[in-house]
Amino acid sequence: MLCQFTVKNYKSIREEMTFDMQAAAIMEHKDRVIQTKDGEKFLPVSVIYGPNGGGKSNVLEALHTLDAKILRPLCATCDKSECEFKARKIPVEPFAFSEETRKEPTQFEVFFRTNVAEYRYILYVRQDIVAYESLDRIKLDTGRRSALFVRNDNEVDLKGVFGKIKISEEISENLPLLSYLGITYKKNEIISDVIQWFEDSIDFLNYGNPRQELRTAIAKTDEVKKLVLDMIREMDLDIEDFRIEEKDENHIEVYTRHIVNGYSTELTLSEESSGTKKLFGLLPFIAKSLVAGTTLVIDELDAKVHPVLLRYVVMLYNNMEINKKGAQLIFTSHDLSTMNNDVFRRDEIWFVAKGKAQNSKLYSLVEFKNSKGESVRMDAKYDKQYLEGKYGADPYLKKIIDWSDVNA
């Protein structure tokens, strides 16, 4: 589970920006939160709105870049086919419109939870060189907090239960210590727990190889395929079944089965409508996320599905009877048909827009205050007020509206 993500000096993000998945203490939809055993509450869904060029995609790309920075060294030594696209090098790009920021490190900080602990991982990267890194842990059964390691340039301090771990004196300055530990001590219980979160508990749709990802998503379990079929039938798409056939290592074919007036026939996915093709590029990942309880990150989800289906997908995550394992959906969108208090809590709606110096600003609807210091009411017409520019991130302008106190 993703708890919180902070980034600074990345692409259009100059100042520190925090994206928080912890539920705020608000009145609406109290039944639509993930409640943990230790009493914490987290959001199953978050959506980011904003104008084109405002920087909303960069928030998700920053999270993906951090994930890729950790996993690339591990995948480079992996012979599994699904590791191939994860081994791609993704550059860490600082804020470009300042000579000062171009020389400073990009800063990432992520809080995440596994079944046994909550971790805080920090990574500073300057021109692909690790400038600072640390890992802390809170055990969920005892609440005990402990530091695990701190790396400052080339100086490494292994702490607590990591104190007896032996490491090379010449770790590459481009290699995160967490990646090194994942390669060298992959059987260590804590290291395995952390690395597994980055590998399996957070997925980024359309950031890798879509064909390979589709095969991987459906092949995980029969439960995933069953849920995909349930969703397809509920949408009344006239598809009774589907199967995947591997033609060779780099090519798969998807066949859909239709029954019309008692006659059964198969079509290839290429023969289906563009809408059906989009669904097969999305539904397996939604199903995999809900079945496994993972965090799914999708840029421009509304471009992939009809607004009615978008609402349907969001409500799957909001329904705790369906979302029993605490899955999370994080996406960007322009669709206003779902921007209302029936679909979202105020703390699930986020906005991104540019400031005067081309720097992106991120803020949630629940924390937004207008020029009079007034908060947004839970029964407000979110879509209407957004179109009127009352939330700062005007959908028709690239920059934050000057009167808003958001533009600090």
C-alpha cells in the first residue's frame, strides 16, 4: 500500500510536492476507506486533474522513476522475460528552468506498507549519482520504529538489524544501496519485504511493454481472468470468454469468443472494436490489482475508457466488499462527469497547475481555500466550480490563476 510520496526538483516540479494517500478526517463516504489493523485509514482511489502541460503526469512519472531506479539493477541480472522492459534506464531529470536546480539533486521520499511493516525510503539523485539514501521501518505488530541504513555520498551506516550485514567498500555511485542489498541479500527477510513492494505491490500501466504486461497480468491467476470476464459481462459486450495464445516469445494473440443465436465463433482482438481493444489493455490490470491488493498507477485513464466505465472502475475500488485486500487506484484525468461527491471524497481529488516560473503546484480539494479562506463544501458542485476556475487549476489555462493563494 502506498501511504505518501514526496518529490522535489523533478521535471516541472521545483519545490517539494507531497501526494498523500492517508484519509483525511472528513465526514463523507466514511465507508470508502482502507482501514488497517493498527487503526490507520488510507484512500483506495486518488485522481489528479489539471490542464495539459500543467505537470500532472510528472507526479506519476516521478513515482515511476523512483521505482525504476530501484528495480533496474535487479532486472538487469534477471533472465525472466517480464524483467526485460523494467531494465530500461530512465533518466532522473531535474527542474530545467533554473541554473541552481539543475545542479541540485532530485529528491524522492516514499512511505509504503507491507503486511508486516511501514517503511520510509529516501533517495536523492544528482545526474544519476546517488547523493543520499536512507531506509526506516515501523513494525506494525509492535509499533517499534528503527533506522535500517543511511548513505551519504559514499559513506554508509548500517543500523540496527542491518548492523551485521557486510557490504562492498566500492559500491557504484550510480547504484542505490537498496538495489545492491536486493541483489546481494535477497533472502534477507526485511530486504525481501521492501524489494517485493517495489516489484509486485505497485504497477504502472503503459510505462513498460503493454503486450508483455497483458500476458503477465492475465497469467498470474485464474481469479484474475474470472474477474475480467465478470466485468466484461456486466458491461454487456457480448463476449463469453477469451484466451491468450503465445505465437512466440515476443508475440501473443488474444482471441475473444462470441455466441450469436447459438452459434459460437472466435475473433482476434485486432478484429474487435477500438473500445474493446482498450478494455483488454486495462481490465486485466484492474482485476490483478483488486485480486492481489496492489497499487495501480495510470496516466490519463479517461483516455482509455468511456466515462461510464471510468465511474464503474472507480467504484470497484471504492467498494470495500469487492476491494477486500486494500487495492489502490491512482490516475490522472480530464473527465468531469466523475468529478462529483457521489464518486469521490474531497481528499481523493487533486489538482496540478503551473506557477509563474513554470513550476508545478499540487494540492488536494480538501485542503484548498479560496481568497476568503473558505474551504470547499462537501456538497459543492466540484465540476462546475473547477470549470469556473475557482480551484486555481483552470482546465483551459496552463498557469495557476493569480488570485488563488495556492500560487505561493
